[in-house]
Amino acid sequence: MKYAIETFDLTKKYDEFTAVDALNMKIDNNSIFGFLGPNGAGKTTTIKMLTCLIKATSGTGNVAGYDITNNPNEVREKIGMVPQLVSLYGDLTVRENVYLCADFYGLPTDLKISRADELMELVDIKYAQNKLVKQLSGGMKQKASVVASLIHQPDILFLDEPTIGLDPTTKRVLWDLVEELNSEGRTIILCSHDMYEVELLCDGIGIINNGVLAAFDTPRGLKDTMIKEQKELKSTKDSNVIKIMEELRKESSVEDSAAFDKIKENIEIRNRDLKELSVMISNLDENMLNHLNKLPSIHEIVEHDSGRIVMDIESSDESVNQIISAIITNGGNITSIATKDPSLEDVFMSVTAKKEEEGVDNE
Amino acid sequence: MSETKKIMWMIKKDLLVLWRHKPRLISLFLFPIIMITLFGYGMGGTLNNVPVVVVEQSQGPITDATLTAIKGNSLYNVKDIITDPDKGKQMVQSGQVKAAIILPSNYDNLNDTSQKSIVVDVDSSDQLAASVIIPATQGLFNQISNQIGIQELQTLNFTSTSVASTPQGTNFQNILNSINLQINKLYGNITYLDFLVPAIIGMTILFGCVFGMGEIIAGERERGELARLFMTPTSVSTVVGGKIISKLVQETGRGIILIVAAVLLFGIIINGSIMLTVLLLILGALCFIGFGIMISARVSSQEDFMQSVMPITMPMMFVSGVFYPIETMPWIFQKIAYILPLTYVNDALRAVMLKGAGVGDIWIDIVVLLGFTALFFALGVTQFNRDV
Ligand SMILES: Nc1ncnc2c1ncn2[C@@H]1O[C@H](COP(=O)(O)OP(=O)(O)O)[C@@H](O)[C@H]1O
Ligand SMILES: [Mg+2]
């Protein structure tokens, strides 16, 4: 079994409305997969189909090696799910809820007790084990929900926006748990809006928009695609500008070709790979700036103040090395250094915005 | 084995929830007891000593026996015995009495084979008095005709004065059926309270089961708790079965406690088999649970559930003869009553608790209830939407 999850034209319709439209995905075993999409995109609906909570309208999928349409109970044995809204019984205690789930999975009593203790300790909820769930804070509820979902040691764990509204400490506990579960060989499907979380945890990402899978790649792959697309977009725009200027020059026989060449050169430089590098230097002075200005790999110093310098540089690993060694040989004291890549958030915005336009076109 | 554990959890969970909501637990028992107190004592008073006048137009042993029977019944307070039918009618119109019982002039003539027609003029502006006098009087004369052997005494004409809403020409058989109860009152010692208690218990179980199923199916579906159960390898029949058993345990328990309370608090006497009474409670509860499942099978929220059951359960409460004998209602309501399961629960419970009826006497009720139950369950389980 190579894939933890495979879907084949998985579709869900509510009357005329298509919530999930012919989804085809393959999610590797033992990966942490981030499932992104704006509100109402169809994430929860997809997860409910994969966890056999609702029936697909058409298409099907394999989860943990079993077909969700024909072998739902086998799938259910193998998976766990932390729903978007905590759905434990508010009038039962944490431990009662966990035991109830354990018995619904048919665990023997000794395993039920030992695992409940173990898991409650792991996520640090044991101190509240005898409290009614309705009396818990949001974070504690979420922890209890996670324990209930893990009691049968599922191969695949689905988490539907698990850290929404949680404090940073609780988030951290859950993230650590996800990584630990993954290191034990489990596959995690993480629905999320939190780009930081996705970037931190996930090996693969799917972005769904209006029920359609809009992007599916690794985080790096998504960003690279975006950089490439942005560059293509920029260069077509720029070449259009050059074309117009050339036509203008022909028509009006502009004499000042030097100025024109300068603009053209600037545009071409911009089209080379440039990225932003920001360095904090505690002893930044005029002398240092002069030295840096002479470096060929620095295209432009965007801004600088007493301790910080931001520049556009050639986008290659050597250029970063060159600049750093130049700073050090000139006695600079670097306190921090950062390059600015497009963030996953940029990718998300661009993918979902683009598909929305296309969606409008289709209608 | 593992399915048993799941079902045990569903029962345990519902009981724990109840136990952890003390006010809910208390009102579960307080509600029916308040109903019994309010209606039982509030209405019990008006059912005794209703002022009537008797008009006798002949003399003889049958008339004497009839008078003795009327006087011996605490329902009637015989204000006067006169001979002029018109005067009797006037007394009703002027409000001096609620009814004039007019015996025909051939009443004591056993040789006269023509029809003997008793007329009761009822003040139908007093709905409550009218609704009690009519069936009681009907029954009284039915009894008299049986005992004294007046074969020809078949038709009773009721004419009302002030308001003409009294059921005229009511189906005779229906009246006879209902009257048995009132007859017992004449000769036994059955009060309105006795009449009320079985039906209040029936109604309490109706509401308990129907709303309870709404809470543990539609409500749990809405809150995602049902999804938590269906996430596990568990079949619809296990979940639905668990919910049924859980509610059945609760409501039967409640019914038994209420019966004990009625005996202790109101001095109710159960004439029939306690075992049969409990079995009827269970059958009634099953039927109403089935109804709850049928409605909650496809709705997605408790609000939707309430909207769907209200138009059925509220009329059921008034039409199924909880407060008045069905036969005293307008014919259209009577017809409706016969398609409502509560009617049969009430009828059977009353028959057993008041008249000491056995299975043989109430088999029709039992068959009808079993039919309803089977229908509700079949629809509920086949229609049940596992998607959450
Ligand atoms: N039971 C339902 N009936 C009708 N429409 C639904 C139902 N559940 C979800 N939808 C619709 O399907 C779309 C996808 O919903 P959902 O999967 O919950 O989105 P997400 O989890 O990505 O925010 C939404 O437009 C939502 O309104
Ligand atoms: Mg969602």
C-alpha cells in the first residue's frame, strides 16, 4: 500500500450544489498532509467522505487500503478523526468520554485504561480527567477530543482545523503530538488555515477552492511554481513595456537613446532572479555601505538605518555567501540574517484568487 | 459482546446526563404530578352534585328504580321531581339546574312495545357539566334498561337549550363504550382523579419518549455527538437500538414511579394486574419511541424535530381523551382520535387500572398499538440517515 489515501473523482453534491467536485488526490503513507482552502471550500465535506461519515455522491476513495464505499467499517477501524467542532458529550467527564469511544472501538478493558492514561498524560489533560467536558476551556476540550480520537491507535489521523482559537502553548502541544504520531509511522491529514502551522508540519499540501483541487504539491514545490509564475507574469508585462517604448521611439524619433537604454537595462536586471535579503549588523556604518554598494551581486540597497540593511540581490546561493563574507571581512558584526521568499500565504492567496476568477468564467 | 457494551454506554450516558441535571430530573416527575393535581382537583369538584331536575310522566316500579339510581349517584344533585316537561326545560334555561331528565309517559308501561324515548335537556353552555352529564346519563339508562329489562328503551334523545353544540345523534355504541367507565363511577367508587391518572401517565410517557428521542437523535446529530458514534465501526441498528433501549428503560421507570406516586399521593387504586399495567406502559413507550425515531431519522436539528412533532403531539394531548371521554367530543375529533396511538394507550391503561380488565378485554388496543409500533419502527429504521 503506497498511498494512505487515494481518491477517484470523489464528488459530493447537496441537491444542485456541488460541495466537492471530482477530487483526485494521492497522499503518501506516513506523511503529514496539509489540506488548505478558504471557508466553505469543501475541506470538511471531503474529510467526512474519507472518514465514512457521509456518503459520496459519486466517485470513491481508498483510505488505509480499503474502499470507503464498500468497506467503510474496515476504514473506520484504521482511522481517527478530530472533528472541526468538539463533539464529546458535554455532560460526561473526559475519562468517561474516552472510555465510551474505546468501547465503541471494542478495545479490551486493560488496553482501554492504559491507553487512556498514556494519552491523557501525553497531551496534558489528565489533571482534568474527572471534569465534565462542558466545563473545560476550548483548548482542554480539543485535547480531550484528540485523546478520544487516538484511543484505538489509528493509522491515519484526520484533524479538521484543530488549533483554531487555541493559545500558543496548546497549539505547540498539538503540533508536537502530530510530529510524534508521524514519527511512529502514522499519516496525518491536517485541515488548516494557519499557514505557519502547515509550513511547520506538512510534507504535502493540497489547496481546495470551491470544491475543486486547485493545487497539490510539496510546500517547496508550490512556492517554486509561484516564483516562476510571478516571474513570467512580470517579464511579459515588462516586455510589453519595452515594446511600447520601442514603438514610441520609432514614431517620435526620440534622440535620447541613452535614457531609453538605461530603462531597458533596469527592466532586464529586474527580470534576472532577484530576492530580498535583510541583514542586521550591529556596527553598520557608511564605510560598510560603500563596500556593499560595490558588490556586483547586490542590485540595489532598498533601505538602511543604523542597524539594518535591506537589499535586492541576485537570487543565487553564491551571492548570499559573497555578501556575508564581504560584511565579515569588513569587520561587520552580523546579528541576524533573513531572505524573503514568497510565503505559503502568498501561494494560498494567489491560487484561490486565480481559481475564483476561473470559476466565474466557467459560469 | 462489544455491541452490548455500546448499548450499555448509551443507557449509562443518558442516565448520567439525567442524574447530573437535577432540575430536569425533578421536573420529570413534578410535571405529571402537577397536572394530576391541577386537573384532578380543579375539575373533580364540578363533577359531583350537578344540579338536575327529573320529570316523571308516569308512576310505577321502573320510575321508582330509576329515581333511586339517579339519586344514588353523587354526580347528580336532584333539585326537584316534577311532572311538567316544559317546566323542566325552563328550569334549565333559567340556570336553576344543568339538566332536565325527562322520562316518557309510557315509561312504566311494560305492555307498550313502542319506543320509549328519554329526553335530557342539557345546558350546553356549560361545556364541562354537559360533557359529563351526557355520557353518564346515557350509561345510567343503558344500565337500567339492562337490569330492568325494558327492551324497547333504545333511543335517548338529547336536546340542548342554550347552545346547540351538544352532540346529537351520537353513535350509540360509542357512548355505551365510554359509559362503562361512568357506570363504574355510579356503582364503584371511581372519581375523576382515577379517570385522569392513567391518561396523564400515558401522556407523560408520550411527551417523554417523543421529545427524548428528539434530544438523543436529532439533538446529538446537530451537536456532532452522533457523528462521534458513527465514526466508529458501529451499525445504525446498534446505535438506534441503544437509543431505543435507553429511552425505554427511562420512561418505563418513570411510568412505574408515577404509578406508585399516584397510589401514595392520590390514593389511586389499581384494580387490574400490575404486571399488565407495566407491560402496557412498555408497549406505549415503544410506540412513542418509534414515532420519535421516525421523525428524527432524517431531520438534522432539534429545532426541525420540534417543528415536525408539535402539530401531531399537541392535538394528540387534547383529542386522545386524556381529560374528557372521547365520546363527548364532536364527531370529527372522535374520528381523529382513532388514528392517534395515545387514544389506545389511554383506553387500555384505564381499562386495566380502573376496571381491572385483562388482556382479553383490551386485545384490540394491544393489536393497534403493536401495529403502530411496527409501522413507526419500520419507517424510522429504513429512513434513518447515517450521514452526519
Ligand atoms: N449538509 C449540508 N447541506 C448543504 N450544504 C452543505 C452541507 N454541508 C456543507 N455544505 C456546503 O458545502 C460547502 C463546503 O462546506 P465545508 O466542506 O464545510 O467547507 P470547509 O470545511 O472547507 O469550510 C459549503 O458551501 C457548505 O455551505
Ligand atoms: Mg470545515
